[in-house]
Amino acid sequence: MILDDVSLSIPRGKVTALMGASGGGKTTILRLMGGQYRAQSGQMLFDGQDVTPMNQAQIYAARRRMGMLFQFGALFADLSVFDNVAFPLREHTDLPEALIRDIVLMKLNAVGLRGAHDLMPADLSGGMARRIALARAIALDPELVMYDEPFSGLDPISLGTAARLIRQLNDAMGLTSVFVSHELEQTFSISDHVIILANGKIAMQGTPEQVRQSSDPLVYQYVNALSDGPVRFHYPGPSMTEDFGVEANA
């Protein structure tokens, strides 16, 4: 998705939700923040430094200050839960194994799964896998954590647990959190700031209450889950008369 003249700020220490219809540019913003995509124009500032012109070493250094929860977790299938969480610590630090063990168990305890450290990803439910991935994302004590659709495919219990963890870990660890979501109720309940994207532009941003009260037709359609509005139910095409040769109402 091409972003067109988008200007936004992510409040430090807050939970920000990126929302909007599919294809609106939400995941693209996360990839720009992490340096996976490079903006063709403009800037993407992380702690005052523009990510766009960074070389590989600079990008890697910036990423060590970020955590990323990929959609569906993206755990390493051949590594245990413990080794999945230990991976960034072993990759980016010279810490002794005894200290890595303590850190891993602490991060797993924070997501309620310390007792599952010997399991393999194939043994986990979808909700558990997402929580293990979150423990891995915070293993290096990042300043910024990005979540790509953390609620996708979860049952109501797991969804509620994931939402509470995002909020609790953000506040307890002093993080800045940004997440992409289509789930309205839990997203609005944990977010400080909501950005609605549409067609590569910002349609609305503000507090959850401000977004709910918006009179913008597209935002109103989105937050009320209406089937028709600026986003049309019917894909553009010939009229019923042209297709069927009769008058019809649809």
C-alpha cells in the first residue's frame, strides 16, 4: 500500500492502535518504522533519528531497541519455548547462559507461561503461541513494541488475555506500543490513541472516544461495522438493467 502525505506521531509511553479497512496502509507503517521498507520521500523518525537513510548496521542497532510481535507469533518451529525467547538475547548480547536463563523465565512469567518453557511450538494453542512471541518481543527490554494484528484468530479468552498483556506490559515496563487491529471493543478499551487509515491517508486520529464520536462518514461506517457507506457493498459494475435487461432494485 502506498502512503500519501501521511504525517503522524506515536505518543511516547502510550498504546497506539492503527486501524482501518484492509489495504489501508497499517502494516506498511509498521514496516517503515522497523526499516523493512524505506520511504521514497519524507522521514520516519525513531527517537529523533531518521530510519530511512540508515545503513544495515544502524538499522540493526535501532531494531535492538524495538520489539516486534508478528501476526500468529512466527515462532521458530524447531526451537523450544525457552530457546525461542532466548534467541534475541543470544543473538544480540554476550550475557552468560545463567543470566539468560533468569531473563527468559522472567519474561515467560510476565506472560503467564513460565511453566511452559520446555514445550515446543507445536504443543501450544494459538493464544499461548502469541504470548510466547510477546515474551520474545520484550526479551531485550525494548523501548518500542510493534504488534501486527495481535488479536487475529484468537478465541474470546485468549483475545482478552492478549489485550490485557499489551496494556499491562506497556505500563509496567514503560514501553511505547503500536499495534494493528481490526477488533474494535478490546482495541478501544486498551488504547490511548487511535489512528484510522484509509486509502493511504489518515481519516481520523484521537482518543478512542473522539474516534467513536467522529462524524466522518468513513470513520462512522468503520466503528459501527456498517456494510455500506464510503466503502461500498457492491463492487462497481454495469447496472442491473445493462446486465439483465430488466429494471431491478438492489
